[in-house]
Amino acid sequence: MKKEKKKKKVKTLLKVLIGFDVIVAICFFLTYGPITYFRDFLITTAMTTKSHKYLARIFYSEELINKVLSQNYVSNIGEDTDTSKVKVGDVSATYTSVYDKQILEHDKDALYKLIEFKYNGYNVYLTAIYDPSRVKVATTKYLGSTGEYLVDIAKRYDAKVAINAGGFSDPGGYGNGGIPLGTVIEDGKIVWDSGDAIGGIAGFNQDDVLVLMNGTTQDAINKGIRDAVQFGPFLIVNGKSATISGNGGWGINPRTVLAQRKDGIVLFLVVDGNGQNKYNWSGRGGVDMNGLIEILERYGAYNAVNMDGGASTTLVVENKLYNEPCGYSSTGERELPNGWIVK
């Protein structure tokens, strides 16, 4: 009897060891094997986060990381928004697609419409805002010191809908959202200009047209920009979608996008990931830049810009957190410097 028990223990131990070896072999194959998808996914996703770059550096040299990043990028479209092409209020009475119908079919007096669906298994929230004059920048009341949760910003501004906007200084992933990166213009006034943001300036002019532009903060003011932040990349400009090499270099993460159709309807696009259940093989989950452009093209975006994503991606509707952010607070929210609101 004792011998049989001993044999069973040995067999069980062998199974465990063999299973462990198989897992190690699979991980080794995925990380260093001939199929580069997993390698590119890991490097681009990790290197575009503020606090998890080490996940790429554990496995790969700086030389290989830089090589992968050089092969996965969003091309510069090379032009600014032509505001004459966007006709605010010139809404067609006919639908060109089922997606167009989702946008245009709404209650007569509706300020916005929230459209929900899934993309690659993840929750997507697309808010169509029918009056672009109601879209503004909102900032933390502790600007330069600490950020606020978007729920609190939205309540203070009496916003109907809010999404996160620009990036912020976040050394080691421990930033408190108080120091924005780049330009922030609110109600025609420059409230922040650090000159260190990623991407161009994105904001609305006095005619309520979303302007995507390269230039200085003063250039934006001279163009009559009333509300703006600085981030990127630009995904669609004047109806022309950016060319994506590989996965776009931003990996797969929760995403936030600000966009406008040619008829002036503004689109807030939020793609959720795994929320706080992010400790699994797919990490935070979400979508890459190719996926964002595919969704935006379906819904007729004419100009579109990527906003801060990852743990910053947040949607608030009628003063309530609507999506599932992947931050480390009890709700998953991060403190943010600013957001886009509808009020």
C-alpha cells in the first residue's frame, strides 16, 4: 500500500514538473520564437505605459525594443484640419449605413446618444453629441498640484457626459494627475503650457469645429481655439486615416478618442479593457490603433485624435462612472488633470 502511494506521489510530481516545463516552453516560444506578434504586443503595450516599461525590459534588450518600436507606429498625416470642410448642423436625412443610422436616429431634443457594443470582446461606448458648442474642456481645481477623479470634475462643471482628455506627468506611474503635459486651453484662455506633450493640439474653435493642428499654443489662440488639449496621435484628419505600421506602436490598451463627423456631430469614443481584472494573460486588454480607426471609420469620423488611455480611460454619464477603468483605486479611476465634457 505504501509503495502504491509513493508511486502515485511520484507520478503526480512528474505531471506537475512536466506541466511546468510545458508552460515554460510555451512562454519561451511566445517570447523568443519566430512568431513576432506576442513580442511586438508585449513591447509596444509595455513601453507606452507610464509605469510598466519594465515588463518589456525584463525580456528584451534596449536595441530590440527600439527596433520593434521603429516597426510599429502611426504615420504623420501631414496636414491640419481644413475647417471649411466641416459643416456644423448640415445633417443628412438619409442613412448611408447601419452605423450612420445609429448616430442619426435619435430623439428630437436629445443632446447626446450613448451607443454601446463590443469590439474583440471588449466593451465600447460611443457617445454622439449633437450640439458641438456644448463640448468643453474641464480641469482639476487643483491644477499644478493634484488631479481629480473625472466623476468629481464632471459634477463640479454640471456636465452631462465626460471623458478623460490629455496626459500628465506620471514619473514611475505614481503621478497624481496635477501636472498636465503640453497645452491646455479652457474657454479661450491658456491655463497650462508646459511644452512637453506628445502629439499636436486638438480643440474646438469659435465655430465649434474640431481642429487638429501642429504648432504652438499661441498659434492655437490665433486660430480662435476656445478649448483644447495636447495629445495624439492624430488618427483621422480631413477624412484621411493615418497609415498604421504593425500595431501602431501603442500596443493594446483601453482607449479614449475625441472625434467629429463632417456634419459637426462630435464623437466621444471609449474602449474598455479588463477593468481591475487586469492580472491575466491579456493584461489590461483593450484595442490597438488599427481597431480604433476601424471603429471611427464605421461611424463617419472626419477628424479624430487619440487621447490619454490605459488607466486614464474614463467615461462619466449623468454624474456616474459608466465604464470600468483599470487603475488602482477602489473604482479603478485615476486622478486626472482635465477632461472633455458636455454641458
